[in-house]
Amino acid sequence: MLTRNCLSLLLWVLFDGGLLTPLHPQPQEILEAQPREDVVPVPGRRSSAQRVKRGWVWNQFFVLEEYMGSEPQYVGKLHSDLDKGVGTVKYTLSGDGAGTVFTIDETTGDIHAIKSLDREEKPFYTLRAQAVDVDTKKPLEPESEFIIKVQDINDNEPKFLDGPYVASVPEMSPVGAYVLQVKATDADDPTYGNSARVVYSILQGQPYFSIDPKTGVIRTALPNMDREVKEQYQVLIQAKDMGGQLGGLAGTTTVNITLTDVNDNPPRFPKSIFHLKVPETSHVGSAIGRIRAVDPDFGKNAEIEYNIVPGDGGNLFDITTDEYTQEGVIKLKKPLDFETKKAYTFKVEASNLHLDHRFHSVGPFKDTATVKINVLDMDEPPVFSKPTYTMEVYEDTPVGTIIGAVTAQDLDAGSSSVRYFMDWKNDVDSYFTIDATEGTIATNELLDRESTAQYNFSIIASKVSNPLLTSKVNVIINVLDVNEFPPEISVPYETSVCENAKPGQVIQTITAADRDLSPAGQRFSFKLSSEASNKPNFTVHDYRNNTAGIETRRNGYSRRQQELYFLPVVIEDSSYPVQSSTNTLTIRVCRCDSDGTIQSCNVEAIFLPVGLSTGALIAILLCIVILLVIVVLYVALRRQKKKDTLMTSKEDIRDNVIHYDDEGGGEEDTQAFDIGALRNPKVIEDNKIRRDIKPDTLRFTRHRPPAEDNTDIRDFINQRLQENDVDPSAPPYDSLATYAYEGNGSVAESLSSIDSLTTEADQDYDYLSDWGPRFKILADMFGEESYNPDKVT
């Protein structure tokens, strides 16, 4: 380093003293110099400037990293042409690390590094230098920039940043099969020397694997490595810089390699014969034993399928694979019976599900073993002769009638007696009983098919020697029908026929329904009743398929002559005893068009002229009703108006006084009113009708008893009021009758002058004073006035 710096100083001297000049960013080179001319002020002159020619300068220095010397490391020297060596120039340094990492001698311009540097932390430093006049403190030249680069040494070993590694490769792979690629990183400068050139090698893991020294790719080095022999491998990899030469630094990492499984091994049974003992009472579908074949492979390559080879007894058993244990589970397909057969032998084959074609040449990937099953004798419950019993009985069968029997027996070597009883579940089971010893079933109540057509219950059989051993069987009893009900027409009960129907035309097809449960093949027959068969209107044609057609027997029908026809149809069934019924079919005559489409079946349509529709008829009837309503309202209003003219105001006390527009005839008019009743109360009114109003209807004659001479007028008036109240011919309003006769019973006698025989001069009113204070004013009026005949007009 010292030699290089001395050489630099010599070159600086040779090239015109190495004038210090400002540096500008330029492409970095080991040596970089450029001629430059700057105008620098010269002391002692006023305004003139001296142009100075600049020499070649260095703008880049080098310093070794990791310097461990006791003295500061010399970097280089700065010098200005204006420095005459008399101490008038001062050098300053600024920039990266100035004062902390690098120092400069202010007088000589020598630069030193005072710290050990690491290129991996900072590869270069950019600094600025300037020459300043000591006296005036002014820059003698512009500030110059230069770079100090840290020169690399091999101080970093290669490192595996991703280690340790995990890899896998299939077993039985050929030589050179790719496994993994590793990579080491060296922090040294790759552009300087061999410090960062790495070489790979295997320290542990041979001869199974190899590695490419340049790329770090790991490959298999041995063929047919078997996972079942060794599954895991640990390989130690080394990376060394300096191209692997002696003195280079090295780093290591571990690679864990696993051999993955392939199906290269067939399943094998550990023994050739398996013995199993199975009780004869084992249920169908239950597992009775397990066998297992061993496959050293792993995962799906070790999945095994078991099959029973057709042979002796193989049809009674089945085998499946337990997906968790890969065992063969043997199950029972049919029941076993020790008394029938005591042992079974068959073969089982085990094979792989997932085969690898690369290993077909090794041999068949399956194995076979023999299974021997010994049936164990057990104390079994009784066995019924049938799995289900079906019986039939007619409804209304007498109670106690035997309708069938069930049979069960003990098949064990020491046969035991059997007892039967009902499995009571609901009240329906009480309709039947069973004999405990014989197993016969009899009715316990009368049966009705229309109520319940089928009974379903269970019978239990148990061994006398061991009552806990029981078996159950289902019994179905169908109740047969007794022909109780006659057949009837289904629907409809009413049909229609066109007026223009032709003979032999089918107007309706009828069917029959029977509430009895018809046995297979029962048929219904249809015919007319005897009284209707002679009439020439309709007939019944039996189609002999439980249907019949209603046919016409005449040409045309008239609604005006007869609108409805009632056709009695007799229906018989074929059961025993034969039941029959007569059903009346209503046939309505309708008006149809030429195609037979019904247009009208209403009764009122008969009286309408041809071409008049139902809507027109309704419109006519509606108009008639409206006219009738108008006439009724008009008559009612007229009667009300006439009645109002005969009535006076309700405020008039003479409510029922009748007024006439014509003038009376005076005293000579004796027909207007009979005043004789007032003149003489003894006048008898025999069969006289009231003349004040015009009677509407014939009135009953009222017989009135004659008034006696001394009868009080009050009784007379009350009698007349009573007669008017009960008189049915009286008008519906009160009638005011005026009477001028007071009667003989009054002290003052009559006040009327109608029947008086004396004149006013003969009257003496003095007696009015004797009547008391009540008649005082009247006595004064008549008593003080004297009679003057001249005043009479």
C-alpha cells in the first residue's frame, strides 16, 4: 500500500505538481486525470485575474479493509500548486467519514484512516477537499471531490441462507435422479480475486448421493434404493470460496432426504391357514372374524382388497376391507346351523388396489390364504315353519271358530316342547286367541270387514326348557266379505236427451259400485225394470264389462209433451247371495243443435218462440216488472192526494169536519144533514147511513136504542162514542159529533132555543142569582137588561 501511494506521489510530481482541482461526478476508474484551467485571484492586484493552467490530479484512493496495524493507515496526499511550502495554505476535508474515519494533515495534506474498515458494510466513501489561505481564511481554489474505495480481502465464508434443507425422492429411482439444488452466498467482492467464488462438495452422504460442485444440484448416486430398507438420509454439504483452494473459507449445511414409497411390494399373508370359531346363533350381516395380509408399502400403495375365492362354503360368507387397519372382515351372509353343517372351508385372496406398471415383472401383486370356520352348537330358540303366516276368515264368523295355526319347533339335539302366546300391543289383538300348546288361532269377537279388512299381529314361541329363548312370527288375517250390500249406480243419476235424438242413440254410459269387497271376477248386470221394459222411450244395453248404455227407442222427443223421464234400472252382482237394486235415472229433454250440442234444458224455454234467446226473455220480463211498479206508484200517489183534500190541518180541533164546495140550500135543504136528532132526542135512526162521507164498503147497520125523555145527555154522548169506537164501518179517523140538547136532568134545563116554545120576553133570568157566585156575571148580564120589543128585528 505504501509503495502504491509513493508511486502516486511520483506521478503527481511528474505531471506538473498535481494541482488540487475540484472533481465532478465521472465514471469511476482506477486513475482519472483531466486538464483544467481555472481563474484564481492573485493577491496584490486590483481587478485583474490570472489564468492558471491546472495539472493532472487523482480523484480516487484505495484503503485496505480490516487493517489491524498499530498506526493509522496512510491513504494518500493532497497538494495545491499555490502551496509553496511556507505554511500559508491550509487543507480541509469534509464528506463521508471526515474526522471520524479519515483525517487530513492541514499543512501537508496527508490523509490517514484511523479505523478498521469493512467493505461489506461500506464499500467506498465520497469526500471533499479544499485549500484555504491561512491568513485570509478564503479558498484558494474551488472545493474538489474524490472517492476512497475499501479494497476487499477474503474475510467472509460462504453461507447457506435457506438451510437446512428437506427433500424427497421416490424409492427405486435410477442413478442421477434429481433431488435438490442448494445455494451458498459469499459476502466478499465477486469482482476482486477469488474471494467470492464458491465450490460445493459432499462431506457426508456418499455413496448414495452426489452434488455438482458449481451448481449445487444434488442427485442420486446409487440405483434401486429401497424405502423398506432405509427411508431417511442425512447429507452434509460444504461450500468453500477461493475456488476450493487451500486457505479458502468454507460453510456447511444439512440436507434431509426421504425416500417416498412406490408400490414395489405385493401383500403377503403371514400364514397360509386361518381358523375361526363361529356360534350358530350369529346374526346375518355380523362380523365373525378378521384376517390380515401384510404389505410393507405405505399409504395408498398398501391398500388391500380381499375377495373370497369361489369354493366350499364361500357363498355363506362375505369379506370386506377395514380402511383403517387394512384387515379383511369376514361377515355372515346366511344363517348357520350346527345341525345342518358343522364346518366350512374357503380361500381368501388379497391384492393391491393401486398397481405400478414398472414392477409388473416382479410377479403377481396378490396372495392367497385358506380360512376354516367351525360352527359352534348353541341353545337356539324355536323356529317357525314359515317366515309369515297369512290366513282368511269370513266376516260375521261365530266366535271361537278356528281359522288357522302356526307351528314352531326346537331344532337343537335335545328337542324341547314349544309354547305359543300372543304379542299384545293394542286392542285389535283381542279379536283373536291362540292355543298355547297347539298354536291354533280362533276368533274371539265378531268381525266386520267394513270396519277392519285386515288384522296384523305377532305370535311368540318359547321353549319350555328355556323360556328366555323366544322367536316371533308375523300373522296377517284378511277378513273376507259376505255379500251384504246391493250394487248401485255410480254417477250420474241424471242425464239428458235431445229432442231430435234418433232411435238407438246412446245418451249415457253408466257403471255400478258395490260397498262389498268384490272378489276377483265379480260382474254386474244391468236391465230395465219389468214395468219400464214395455215403454217405448228408452232401453238399457248391457255391455257385459260392468258398464251399460242408455239408448233411445223412438225418433224425437218433445219438451212440450213431457220434459222429464224416469228410467228404473235394475243392477245385480254375481256374489252369493245375489244382491240387486233398482236405481231411477232421470232423463231431461233438451233442445240441441244439429250436431247434438245442448242449447237449453230450462222449462221456460218451451214457451219462447223460435229464435228468442234467454237474454231476450229476461229483458222482456224486466220491462214488464218496471211498468207494473210505475203503475202501482202512480195509483198510490193519486189515492194519497185525494185523501189529503178531504183532511184539514191537524191543528184544527174539528179534525173530521167535512167541507163541501157547494153551497147549502138553506132551511129547505133537508138532505144535507138530518137535524131532527138534535131537535128531538127521541128520533129513532133506523138503518140510516152516514151522509157526511162516501162509504167505500158496505157498512154494518148500527142498532141504537132510543133515548128516553129523562136520559142524561152525558150518557147519550158516551153511548154514541162507544158505538163509534166499536163500529167497523167508521172511517179511520175520529168523527166530531155536535149535540145541542143538554137534557132534562140539568137544573138549567136546555140552553138551546131550537125547541123552545116561548119568546125572549117570557124568559125570567132572576133565578140566575140563586145559582151562586159562579153564575153571578151571567145573572148581572140578563137581570139588569129589560126587554124592549122595538129592538127586535
